[in-house]
Amino acid sequence: MQRGSVIVVRYALPAVIALTGLVLTIVGGSDTVVAAGVALIGVGMLVALLNLLMRLGIASSRDREREENARRYYDRHGRWPSG
């Protein structure tokens, strides 16, 4: 995925969803429109949270992989790798 696409999905998409919900909540003429706006604000927050959780999961996988490589090095050389 290209860098621009990542930025759009990570930041712009949740912001646009939440902003649309905010506009509907403020401008809404009926209770249904206001409720839809509040729901969209929640959806925007959920998309942002899911992006954060995915990033944390990927970082955690990288940490585990580094740890496993260090353990393999230790098994082969009898000492923990430096750095």
C-alpha cells in the first residue's frame, strides 16, 4: 500500500466520517438525522480505534520476531546479541 493511501485510511477516513456525523448532528432537522449523525461520529471513532489497534498489533509482532531472532542467536553463540 502506498504511503498516501495509508494516510487516507488512517487519518482522513475517520475524520471525514466523524465530521459528516457532526454536521448531521448540528444541522439535522429531525431526531432521525441527529441520531444518524451521532452514530456516524461513533463509527468515525471506531475506525480510528481499529487503525490504532492494528498498528499496535503489527508492532507487537515485530517485537516478538526480534525476540525470537535474539533467542536463536543466543542458542547458536551462547551469548545475547548486542544492540
